[in-house]
Amino acid sequence: MQRERVSENVYWFQSDVYAQVTAGAVIGSQWAVMIDTLALPDESLEIRHFIEGQLGVPVRYVINTHFHADHAWGNCFFPGATVIASTACRDELQTQGAASLEAARHQNPIYKQVKLVYPHITFSEGSLTLRVGKKTLNLFATPGHSHDGISVLVEEDRVLFAGDVFLPLPYVVGGDLDDMNASIKKIGKMGLENIIQGHGDIVLRGEIDDAAQSLPRDLIKALVSPAQCMRRHDHVVHCQQRIIGSDRLLFEDIQPRAGNPSFHQRPLQRGPIDHLPPPHVDQQRAPLHGP
Ligand SMILES: [Zn+2]
């Protein structure tokens, strides 16, 4: 797992195992707040050991940016923490989570350790403010990647944990393209120092304008439908290379035969682009896809 201190008492974590998914932590003098949980139990526990063991404070709150497995299934590894999310996130976890987790357990016994913990505090409009130590966290809706998405702004540092609405390449899973573009546009105008994307590397201040530019609509549409994406392979690869540089691979399957319906199979990796993903998103009920 990668770990970086983004600003004083603000940390970023990135999985080495699954799709470069990210999580964050804001540390106060008495307790800490997690933002998302990563996908695999070992990595969630590694974060907890770092915060509780090395930094010496318990995790009192866990914020889920959205309901996808790779962001919310680690809630159970922070026992006693109060989970905060959008009301829609809680609804999705309650209606779809159990079936998805059951399916995931069949694919990989490691998920027998996972127990769904539904958000305890939710909000459906406006914003929510949480004060931890000297930091003010502002939670507000950023739908698009999924309809339940929220972002977390660390106001004092102008650091935004954006979840999957901000990715190296925009990607819709259960959300809405126009909502996503609106959220990205809004984020681009916030005067941020850093954007913590749901997957991939930290976006630095000087990179935000480029990163927040809206992509060609036909490309995004192609990405919304991987089946279509595959048909347009050459076009998409060309656009990916143009937009993000050919050294950053977006869609490469690390577990091509796992077939785990609860995780999307298009992790972010570095390397040449060989192939595009199978059309998971076109499947009915693939609810806990991520990013
Ligand atoms: Zn997601």
C-alpha cells in the first residue's frame, strides 16, 4: 500500500493490489476520520494499524464517498466508528450490498471477513460539516460516477477527496454523464491545492485545470458503454493517450478470470494499453462495481 502525507494531519493511501483505489485520513488530537476504506481487508487493516498504532488515535468516523465495494466494504474494519455517507449510499448498500457480498465471497473467500456496515449518519441535500482537530471537513454531493457520490473538502488545506467522480478518465457506474460533467466542472472551479481521485494518483494544483477539462462527449459515451468501447478500441486508445499520456494505462484487467461481479475489473495500472475491458457495465445488476 502506498501512503503519503498530503498536508498536516491529512493522509492519502493507495492500494497496490486493487485498481489503485485510494482512501484518506484526517487526524485530530483525540481521534481520526477515514475517507473510504480500500477494497481488501488486509489493506483496510494496514491503514487502521497505521492510524491507531503509529499515530495513536482511534478512527471515530468513516466517510464513504459512495457505495461501491472498493470504497465502502472496509467499514467493518473500523469497529466502533460511526459511518457517514449520503442517504442514497446507505440505500444502495442496504438494497444491493448483501447479494453483492455473497457473490464476492463465492469468488474469493477473503470476503468472508467482510461484514457490511451501513452508514449511521446520512444526508440527502445541502452539506454536512465535521470538525476534526484543527480541520473542517465539508461533505457535499458530487453525483455522476454513481448517483450517491459525495466529496469531502478539507477546507483549511483546500484538499478535496472526490471519490470516483474524479478519475484519470471519467467513468460512469450507475450514475449520469451530465451529472458527472457538472460535478467535475464544479470541482475544477473550487480553487483546490490537491484533488484526491478515487483511483490513481493525487492531482496537484498545477494539474487541476487540465484534469478538470471536460472530455469529448463521444469518448465519454464510449466509456459509459464498454461494449461500445471495445468496438471503438482504436479511437478510445488514441483519446486516452492524448488525454492522459501513453504511460498511464487506465483499463487493464488484473484478474481477468475472477469474474467477481462486485468489483469492476478495470484497474488503473501503468503500462501499454493492450486491451479494453469486457462489457461488465452493460450487465444488469452489477451493483457494486467500482471505481
Ligand atoms: Zn466507484
